[in-house]
Amino acid sequence: MLRTKRVSGRHDDHNADESLPIDTILVGECVERMNSLPAASVDLVFADPPYNLQLEQGLTRPDQSKVDAVDDHWDQFDSFAHYDRFTNDWMKAARRILKPNGAIWVIGSYHNIFRVGAILQDLNFWMLNDVIWRKNNPMPNFRGTRFTNAHETLIWAAKEQKSKVTFNYEALKLSNDDVQMRSDWLFPLCTGAERLKDKDNKKIHPTQKPEALLYRIISATTKPGDVVLDPFFGTGTTGAVAKKLGRHFIGIERESVYVNAALERIANIRPHEENALKTAEPKRSAPRVAFGSLVEQGLVQPGTKLFDAKKKNTAIVRVDGSLICGDHQGSIHKVGALVQDAPSCNGWTYWNVMDGNQLKSIDDYRTLIRAEMKRLCA
């Protein structure tokens, strides 16, 4: 009998279909449970499916002690064909429930990620990135017959090629000391107090993922109020992080021991305050401001000299907001491209004015105008 287990949490306004069982663990098989949900109702799917590790015998350390490896029944498949059918089935179900601008994350190891990636493409998902999770505390290769397996691979894919997925670029850049976030992430394995243990001090789940990994994924590719579905919920890392970040979750899990652990874990989570959930506003969504507006409003005077960061090129501002630099004339973008012999240029970040003894980006003036526009519209 299929069951539903509710996790108490915030119930403020959200983007979810009112018929969705949000902040809930659905107990049962993932395909059947996903097929019971409304089509195009979920913003993001995070999937940590069985890896099909194909372990034929137990692993031991050099001292012959047993390694706590993944040998659970849910990770065992008769053949690659069996695993591929399983993967195809759950991915089709996940695709159906994704909104048009939805996306999916799938994590795996070398055992399965290439098969997973091929099936994603066969189902017309659109690949956005592969991300390497590099573990700074990986399990050694005890037999000394291979390289230490120190990473896992994540695939981020959109439902369609034209899907306008959420990507909080500016927020990620700010969190990374104002440097673009790369596709190789360094996080430790889930250890210490975060690792859930039973009464005998044994791991409840063999492949519990660290919350830091899900924190980056959810904060990077969803908005507050979005619904994140995890079809292999396990002990609820996705739900715990979603609740902290003001997102809603739907978990699907068939193993009662994992469900009970997840229920207790998530019930103890306290969401962050609403003001803390806000992230840097994407520049793409900000109002358009033309350089001529800076001239019109007196922030930049006609005749002002503009410089590149190294003061190699100098341009003069004209009354209509165009620039002249030697034989080149035109917009801040056109002249910036011409002086660099480049196909294009973002003039807002290329050109600077002298502010005392220091260069100041003209983009700072655009920010002032945008802030004033936002204040007037409030």
C-alpha cells in the first residue's frame, strides 16, 4: 500500500500546483509515485539513483577488516540492459512532471554516469553542464589495483533546449569571492555529526550526500518557493536543505528505515529567515539603462575621457553618448570592440573614468540609476 508522510514546515505562498503534496515523503516506487503527480508541476529534480556498482565480492582492507561498501539490494541489477530500462523509466517519469523551464540534476560514478548521460540525451533533455564533485577525503583503493576514486560526476540538464532554467549566476559569483563558479567542486564526504547513525552507531544510509553539495545545487538553480523533487530520497538530504533555503520538496522513498530517519531529520530543521533567503539580483533582469542616460543626467559630462583598465586606450564622450577614439566612433560597446580588434565588447565593464587618482567603472553610474529607478517604482 502506498503511503504519504508529511513533514511539518513553512507553508507560505509558493509557486506549486495546489494539488501537489509538497513538503511530503511519498512512500513507494519512484516511477509509480511520479506518474501520480500532475504534469509540468515541478521546478527541479535532483536524482541520486542506484549506481549499479556491480560488486561481486565484499571489500576488505589490508588488515582483512570489512569495508562498509554499498551492497544493498536496491543497488543490484541483473544486467546493464536491466539498469538501462530502470533508468529510462524513471527519467521519463521525471521529464513529464518537470515544468517547461525545469531542469534535472543526476549524480553518479563511473559505474553508471555515462549510461545515465546517454539516456538523458535520448530522452531529449538538453545538457547544460557536467560538474565534478571532488572529495577531499575519499576512500582509498585498498587493493592498490586502480587510482583512488576521488570524485563523482553530476549532470545538469534542462527539460528542453529552449528551456529558460534558473541559474543564480551573480549569487554564485559573490559566494565564490567574486570569481565565476567553476564546474569542479571540492566538498568532503558526509562525516561526523551530519552522518546519520542508528542505535548501534552504524550508518543508516551507505551513500548519504553532504548537505553542502545540495546547498550549492539548490541555491544555484532554484528560487525561493520552488518545488524540488527527489525520486531517491534516502535519508532526506534534499528535503533538509530545501527546507533551510525556503524551497518546497517532494521526496519519494520505498525503504521504511530511510523514510523514518528523513522524517525525524527534516522535522528538526528550522528554515532561514525570509530576508536571508534573498540573493543577488541577476543583472539580466535589471532595467535597461543606455549610456546616453548617464550623459543626460550629468553623471558623465561630454568631453570626459574614458580609459580601459590599463589606460592603453582613451576615448572621448560626446554629447549624444557616443564615443570617439582615434578613427573609431560609435557606442561604448562598438568602440570598445574596435580598439581591441574584438568581435564584441561589454562597454560597461571595459570603460572607466578617473575618480581622483583612481579608475572608476562607468557601470557604477548605471547601478546608481537602476537603484533610483527601483526606488521610484517601489
